[in-house]
Amino acid sequence: MKTIKEAWKAAVAAAVADLLREKGADPSIAAAVVAETPPDASMGDIGFPMFPLAKPLRMGPPQIAVALAERMASSKAPDGVAKAIGPYLNVFVDRASLAAAVLSARSSGEAYGRSASLAGTRIMMEFSSPNTNKPLHLGHLRNDALGESTSRILKANGAEVLKINLVNDRGVHICKSMLSYMAYGEGRTPDGEGMKSDHFVGDYYVKFNDLKKEDPKAEEKAQELLVKWEAGDPETIALWKTMNEWAVGGIRKTYERTGISFDKYYYESQIYLTGKEEVQKGLASGAFFRAPDGSVRIDLSPIGLEEKVLLRKDGTSIYMTQDIGLAIHRHNDWPFDRLVYVVANEQQYHFKVLFHILASLGYEWARNLYHLSYGLVNLPEGRMKTREGTVVDADTLLDSLRELAIEEIQAKGREDAVGDMAETAEKIALGAVHYYLAQATPAKDMVFNPKESLSFNGNTGPYIQYMGARISSLLRKRDLGEGKASQGTVRPELLTAESEWELVRLVAAYPEAVELAGAEYNPAVVAAHLYAIASAFSKFYHDEPILTCDDADIAATRLALSEAVLVVLKNGLRLLCIPFLEAM
RNA sequence: GCGUUCGUAGCUCAGCUGGAUAGAGCGACGGACUUCGAAUCCGUAGGUCGCCGGUUCGACUCCGGCCGGACGCACCA
């Protein structure tokens, strides 16, 4: 579709340039013609507004459209016709040729929707970044889904992507769960208690609140424990290691469950001291300065901010120091063209400053750092709060969604048709969550309504999965010899119904959606497109007989269209980390 | 106070980067299964796109100012 659009755009621009020359106007403005999509297929497939040409041509937009339509009719144009519709010049592309192109998507398989728009670009994606004192919650699920699916989308556009996870495994919050375990643990283990290990650790972190009530010095003691940890106290390190293994082990299980993976893990405990040297270098080069109190700072007035401390007067580093060192360290590990940080929008200031600092140090690649900022996930009752116990934990959420999916399968009596019911239910649950998270624009805060995501109706992941399952069912039946499709010939020109044409257009436009999603780091673009296709297919399926069609050629062609739709659904769902289901 | 960001149907979200009558889903109401899977489809109701100006042939979209919410403005991470 893209190439067709561009061919028409070039043809229209050429005709406009001719017209401008005839009228003695500057022909160079013809290059600025814009191609858009008319609101309704009955108005054409590509639209060119004539308004901007009115002044230079000293003609009304409708007359310009007419003049151009005549000119294009006699000249050599791509397949299709251009018509004047009011102040627009609209192109009706040749349906048979576009349909033929769309049906060929079947043989492209997984390659359909890939582009080379980012070929040769190395992109490092940092996401998830869990703390090792508690299990993942709903907010992490948004981060993970955004990071993983954006990575897949970038790869689909030809980029080489390295996914990395920075585990926050040190600090006073980690010490709190350790202190709490020292007080209440009595040598218990996750295995002994039959608990998922990250939840086990998380429970002790929560119990720290009890500890504070019993022991007013608990906060102080946590600080002291951190000092012991930094000093390398063997007993402290041993407990820290044990509890971290529990936490990280459990978190990794959740990643496996949700289909998230990383190419490389970084641990904060191993790198939190890096960056000091870089700050010293910056001091030497004059990018930073030493304040009267002895601390090292940077003047941020060039970006409209004040000063930022980079090294304390005692020479110890802070969060920013660490991130400076880490970015440089990573670029040495794997020289990237771009580095994308998937981090909540509350850290916008941090990244703005970080990027400026790295640029001040003279790193060329610092210009291609990007903070993929996303909003909070709230509940209908308001914000999730650890203290109030309103945090929706990821495993529990998936468990309850799975239970609901099982109930639904049972209610429809599809236990046998589905095969492994537990596995199917799990995939539906994952589809529900990942789609719900994907369909919202990343930058915005969103409300997660558990009840709504469970409904499996309307604009949801399961709805899209369902359309995939229906098409799969048609293909199974065809393979079993049902219907006449296998005796017919696929003839693209037979796709004449409006619902068929709508599907052709949407399948044809899918690669552009993937490209746009990549350019914007926005999986919601793919989600919206998939829903549009699923919805259009549902209408088509309802209105037109496919397998049961009497005409063998029509049956074969409609089935071929369904297969093309299936290719898009499969490819698109994969980009969104939503499992595809043959049956549900 | 300053900065960033968001404000579209009762609720949850789209709106192709400035174009044609502002769209979906949920919820409400009313229809469609002896026929390829009804986890579906069709219809009705519901909007001064927060408010006021500006730029433009044209603004939900860009600019300015208000109003309202969120998040920042650490020698915490």
C-alpha cells in the first residue's frame, strides 16, 4: 500500500507541477502535496486536498481537482483512477491488483510487516529494572510489556536490539527486608513454606512495618545494615545473597510466564561505584566544577535548570553518578546507536539531566539517548499504594484472570475442543493483560479496571485471539475436506464486497502501522490496527459465507483472504507479546 | 512558585502528526443463532473535543493565557 501511495503521490505531484508551470507559478511547491486516507472507502483510497494550491493557481480547490483529474486520466498513472470529489482529488486504486498483493502476504508468513526502516541501527533497550525486595506488580507489567513489545517492533523494522535489565539489588530498601527476615524469619525458606520465592521475600519487606512498631530504631538499623553491606561484612553479604537469589529467581519465573526476556542482566550492586572516574574526567575537562564545599557539580543553566551535585564532598557517588558510569560502560560493552530507557514518567528530570551531562562529556552517542516515559497504572479506586495494600501483584492478577478464563471455557462447554484447558486459560489471561496495557498510549496515566479486562468482550486481547481461533478453525475444516474451497481457484478480482475490501485495505496497511509504531516507540499503534482488522474480519465472517460458499472460486478466494488476515493477526500479536491460539 | 505532562460520550480509550459529517469498547435500550465458533454481529441514545484568545483557506491537533489533575524541582533511588 505504501508503495502504491507513493507512486500516486509522485504522479499527482508531477501533474500539479505541470499545472503550476502553465499558470506561471513556482512549480517547486508541488512537492508539498500531501496524501491522506479519505474517511470512507466509498470516497476513495487515497486523498489529496487541493486547498493549499488555491492561492498559487488562483483557482478554487474543486476546479483544481477537476483539472488534475482530467490531466491524470490522459497521462500515465499507476493502476486505478483519480476522481475529483469536491475540493479533493481522490484515487480509487485498482482493487484487483491490491487484493492480489494482499493475498500474496500468505506466503510471506512471519516476514509480512517487516521493514528495513531501521536496518543497520543498534538499539539498546533498558526496561523492567525490578527491586529485589518484592515481587512484580501491575506497574512492572506495563513497563515489561512496553519494553518487550517495543523491542520486538524495532526488530521488525530491521534494528538490531539488545534488551537489558538493570536489577536494583542494593540499598536501604533491600536491607529492610533483610532486617525483617533476621527478626522474624527463624530460618524459614520459600521451599519450606511452599511459596514463590519473590513473594516470600516481599512478605518480609511488608513485615518491616511491624518491626518499626516494635523497634523504633528499625530505620536506623537498616542504615547500619547498609553500611555493613558496603563494608563487605560476610554474614550480611551471605544473607543478602540468599535473599536476592530468592527474589530474582521468583521474578524470573514471572518473566517466563509473561514471555519477557533479556539479553543481558546488569546488577546495581556490581556497578554502583562506577561513574566516579567519569566525573573526575569531566572535572578535568571543565565540564564540571568543584564547589566551595568540595562537592563536584555541573551548571545546568544551559538547559534552564540549576546545579546538580555529581559527587558529594566526601567523594561518594549518588544515583546520577552511577547512571553516568553505567551508560558509558554499556556503550563500551555494546556500542549502540541509540539507548532507550523505559522508565516511568516520574523520572523525566533525571533523564533530561543525565542526557545533558553525557553530551557535556563529549559523547557523540549521547544525542541518541531516549527516555521512553510512561504513565502510572491506577485502579478505579485510585492510585496503588503499598502501605494500603492496594498494590495489584502480577502473579495474583494473572492467576485470577486464568481462573475466569477457565470458568468461561467451562460455561461454553469447550473443555475438549480447547485441548489443554489450563494452558489455554493462561494464554487468554496473558492476552487480556498485555492487550489492555498495549492499547493505551505510553505517555498517559491509565486506569486498569480488573473487571473490565476480565470481561473478554469488545476491544480486548481475547477478542483478537478469538478471531485468530475462528480462522484457524476454518483452515482445519478446509484441510479436512469440508466445503469447496480446495477445489476452487484463488482469484483476487472476486473480492468485491465492501467488507472484503475493508479487510484488503487493512491488511495492506499493516506494514505501515508497524513502521509508525517503531518510529514512535508506541505499541498502541499496532494494537489499534489489530483490533480494526479483527473487527473487520468479524463483520466479514458474519456477512459472507466462506467455506460454505457454493461457488468454489469465491470460497477459495475468501479463504485466502482469511489466511492473509491470519498472518497479520499472528505477526501483530507476537509484537504485543500476546499468545496466539488455534482454539479457545 | 518554576518545569514537564495530561484534560475528547456516564466510564475506559482512539483520532493517521493541520483537512472531508469527531470515532471505538464498556455500560443503557432494542434486535439477530435448526446454517462456517453468539467470547460474535446489527441498530438507538449519548459531545459547545476543559475555558478564552491567536495563527490558518481550514484547529481536537500548532501558539499564548487562564482553570483543573498527575508527576517532578535532593549531596534518595
